[in-house]
Amino acid sequence: MADTNKSDSPNIDDIQKTLEKQIAELRKEITKINKSISARGAEMLDDASEQASDFYETAATRASRTAQQLRSQAQAVSEVARENPGTTTAVVGVIGLLGFLAGLAVGQSMNDNSRRWY
């Protein structure tokens, strides 16, 4: 029986050393994977930042063009209003009257049925 125990001891030590070596290799692999994931995350962040910057530039350009068009159209309307003050007054008056009538209609529709005029 003493021979059996002696032969088992080196075998257990060999197994333990093999397992420790495998664990060390796995740790190295995990470190490599973590570095790879970190690098890929940084690349994705850079790509997302670049896309956001491009989107912002496009939106800013479009907003600038839209503002410029609105200014030119407002100038055109202003010039027409200056050239035709009577027509402008009539148009503004009609729009005001239509707004007043629309408000009156909405107000009447929101009142109780008992307060309506019959």
C-alpha cells in the first residue's frame, strides 16, 4: 500500500501543475480578449462620434439654408406689403376676422348644451 500512495503523489502534482498551466493560459487569453474588446469599443465610439459629427454638420447646413430662405421670403412679403398698404390692411383684417370667428365657433362648441342659443 505504501507504493500506491507514492505513485499517486507525483500523479496529483502533475495534474495540479497541468491545471495551473492551463489556468495561466486561460488568463492570458482572457486578457487578449479584453484588450480586443476594448479596442473594438474604442473604434465603435470613434465611428459613432464621426457619424454624429457628420449628422450635426448636415443639420446645421440645412438649418442655415432654411433660415436664409425664410429671410428672403419675409423680405419679399415685406416689400409687397410696403408697396400695397391698402391690400395688406384688408388681408390682415380678413385673417383677423376669420380667426375671431373660428375662436367663437370653438368657444361655442365647448360650452354646455344648456347655455347654447336656440
